[in-house]
Amino acid sequence: MSTFTDYQVADMSLAAWGRKEISIAEIIRLMDGPLAPVGSVSKFFYDESPIEQSEKFIILLREIRDYISDKLEKTTFADLL
């Protein structure tokens, strides 16, 4: 038998700070995983793939990863409100 626990926020004054400090990249990584289009170019979630055989394609995918990451790291939750 499980019991329901009603959780309460300890300090609501920190909510504004959290909205200003949490980047969209952090939210996406926590909910969806890597920002990279494929695992073989991911900085944090590397996974070997057949794409690695094409150096030019890997370079392109890394550029895409870096562009997306840069934009999302610089955007906070508060920026979207």
C-alpha cells in the first residue's frame, strides 16, 4: 500500500533564480538526452556509429552540434517566458 506525499517547495524565493540560471540545453539533456544529432559526435553521450567512417560528415555534424549547443546553452528558461 503506497501513501501519497504532498511535497512542498522549501523556498519559493529561489524560483526566479532558477528560471534565470537553468539553460534550455540542461532541460533538453535531462529530458531527452544528447543535443548532438548522432551519438558519435556527442560530447557527453558518445556512442560509436558507422557514420564515423566519413570524416567530412563527422565534421559537418560536429559543427551542427556546436551551433545548437551554443544557442541552447545561452538561452535560459526565463528568456522564453
